Amino acid sequence: MLRHLENDLPLEELIALAQKGDQSVQNYLLKTYQPFIAKCVSEVCKRYIDTTKDDEFSIGLSAFNEAIISYNRERGSSFLAFAKLVVKRKVIDYIRYTQKSPAAISLDETYDVELMENPTEIIAAKQQYQLAQDAWHRKQEILDFKEKLKEYKLSLAELTEVAPKHRDARETAIRTAITLYEDEQLREYVLAKRKLPIKQLVKKVEISKKTIERNRKYILAIFIVLKEDYLYLKDYLKVVRQ
């Protein structure tokens, strides 16, 4: 049965079957997409993930299963894009709470004894710790972003110079990047050529060829953010996508 499903049914239909309680399909998906899960986890941990030993992989596998159950195709995103986001967030949460990131300390060991009689200070200390963890993960994300920019012959310093100065212009460039990313043919062109398909893109958006060319580097940078599913950098785009 699984061979038949694999050959004949789209992924979204397999997800629908699993959501209806088909355990064999659910197990099939969990097994088949283990390499995908491992890649998502590795992108967060910045190291090779051993699927037989690393706890982070188990967290990612559980998160992928959660994504199967909770996915709603009517929200617009593909299942794999949704699953990637769920896996990454769950692994980040796991890293935070198990304190395995560099220079992590145990709040229980360090603060609880000294501040046991002052709950307000305990809360403040834990909030400060949470902010420190967020800062660490954000830094790792930016470092990865810088490496991806190099593939397109771009740099972070360069982006600060070419980014549109006015908010309306920035939002227009971001919407253009979203259109670029969501069109399968245009997306594949960018991934293959590492440049904008300006002639094709100008037919899809309500801005001039000259404007696209002027904001080319910025549009490419936003395209990279969308493709890589960066959790923190994507916060920058939320207001535009709503």
C-alpha cells in the first residue's frame, strides 16, 4: 500500500490521510522524511546530526509529527515549508530549555538558592537569560545569512547601503521579493542563476523595470530570507505579509 501511495498521491493528500487516522501513512511520512528533518535540525544546531544518537533529532521528529497533525493547507504555505518552521522552532525551544548553547548556565543552580525569597528577581533573571539565548540564536542566524549572501555575490555591509531609504519603497521591494519567491518558475530561475529574472518579474508586479533594477540586491536578500525560513529575520517581514 505504501508503494502505491508513494507513487500516486501528492504529499498534501498523504498528510490528509494521516490526519484522518491512517497510522501506516503517518509512519511512512515519519520514516521517509527523516533526511529532511535531520537537515532542518542541523541548520539550527550548526553541526552534523546523527539520527541515531542526537536528542535534537528526536525533538525534530516529534515536531514533524506535530506538523503532520496540525497542518492546514488553506493557510497557503506548503506542508514542507510549514514543517520546517515547526521543527526549527521546537529544536530552538529545546536548546533553550536544556541550555546546550555556548556559555549556557543553569538558572536553577545559579539563581534559585540565592533568590528563593525574591520571586520578582527570579523572574527578572530568567527573562534576562531568555533574552541572552535569543541574542545567541539571532547571531547564528545572521552568520548563516551572511554565508548565503556570498552565494549571490552580496554582503551584509552592501545591503545597508542599497536598502531603500523610505518605508514605502522597502515594502514594495519586499512584496516584489515575495512575488518572486511564491512563483515556482521565477523561484527556480533565481536558485539556478543567482540573479533576478527581471523581464519576467516586471510582468508580475506593478513597478517599473528601472525600480526593480535599482533594488535588485535588496530584493535578492529578502528572497534569501524567505527561502531559508529564518525565524528571526522573518519577523522583519511580518507586517508586510499580514
